Amino acid sequence: MKKIIFIFLIIFSISSFSEINTDVNKIIKNIKKNTDYNSSFQISTMKIETNGKTTSSMTFEAYSKKVDNNTWQLMKFTSPSRLTGTSILSKKGNTWYYNKRTNRVRLLSKSAKNGSVMGSSFSYDDMDLDYEKDFTFSIINSDKNYYYLKLIPKDNSKKYSYIISKVNKTNFTEELIEYYDKNNLLYKKLEITDYKKINNYFIPKNMKMTDLTTNKSTYIITDFSTIKINIELKDSIFSEKNLKK
């Protein structure tokens, strides 16, 4: 009898483990659906605050396009005038930075991608996360309204050791992402609010990244009136040569 119970418990445990893994994979896929458009364009403002005071503000155009299951992204800064033309290109796991003032294009190393984007609380890695490709993931908690996921990067060169994501059960939008360092201490958090459904995709208006070690916060505010989904974008837009144009 004990043997039968023991075998039943093993089967039950395996079944439960399988269900949890199936669920988390479905959650990740549903999160991805919110940005699973072929291409996009939008204009956003980035504001940086240190100790509660605004230290800088800039505007940029953001382009994205899916090519062979890989998302290409381009940020082109349009203001202030000293930054106009400065660009950041990400594709195929690489990131290039073009400095308008020096007229130089630089391919960032892995370690450099942990660095700050334009002095903000965002790193280059933060702007280019692919959960399915770059992380292992699991459900660590669940309540009436949210799933809580733990995501561990496959690449040890990342500054963080893992991420905790708070996911809305209704529309699978992420409302809070917490970053933990190599000592398992929370050092950065991203709050995402004011989602709007556009062409069946949930797109956030406001993102706030706070660096708890420097007391610096960065806001990215998107102008919904500028958003265009599934538009025609030539591959040449995402070329290194185009960065200088």
C-alpha cells in the first residue's frame, strides 16, 4: 500500500511540475503577443531625475521590425539640438551607438551593454530583452490578479543575476520588473503603467526605471498619437550606414 501511495505521489509531482512549466511557457508567449507586431514607429520623451529633480530631457523616434524571428530596433534622438542625430541600433544580438558630435559609430562590447543609455537608469540590455531566447523562467507566486515570474539570464555577463516580473492575469502586461544584482539584492525596478490597446496590442504610455543605488529615475513617456503598427519599413533603415544620416 505504501509503495502504491509513493508511486502516486511521484506521478502527481511530475504532473504538477509539468503543468507549472506549461503554464509559465504560455504566460511568456502571451506577454510576447503584446509586442508581436511586424513593425512599429513611435515618438517618446525620456526624462531623467536625480534626487527628485529633473536633470535632462530628450525626445527620440523609435523604429522596430521583425526579421527572421529577430527584432531590429533603432532609436534616433531629435532633441535637444546637441543630441539631434545621435542613434542607437540593436539587431542580431549586437548594439551600435552613433555619436553625432564625433561622427563615429561604435559597436558595443558585452560589458558596455550593461552601461547607461544616455545617462539614464536604463542599460542597453534593458532596452533589448527577449525572454524566450535569453532567459530561463519559472512561476514563483500567484494571486488573484497577478503572476510573479523569476527570469534568470542564460548569459552570465549580465549585471543582474535574475529578474522578478509582475504580470497582469487579464491582459498579460507587465506592471513591475525588479532587477537583482549578483548578491541577490534589489538594485533597480521598472514600473510600467497606462497601457492602451492599439491594433490588439497592449502598449504602455509610461515607464519609470529607478536605480535604487543612485536615487536616479528615468521616465519614458510615449505619445500615443504617433504610434504606427505594422507599417512598411525598409531593412536599410536598420543599417549601420543609416545611423549617420
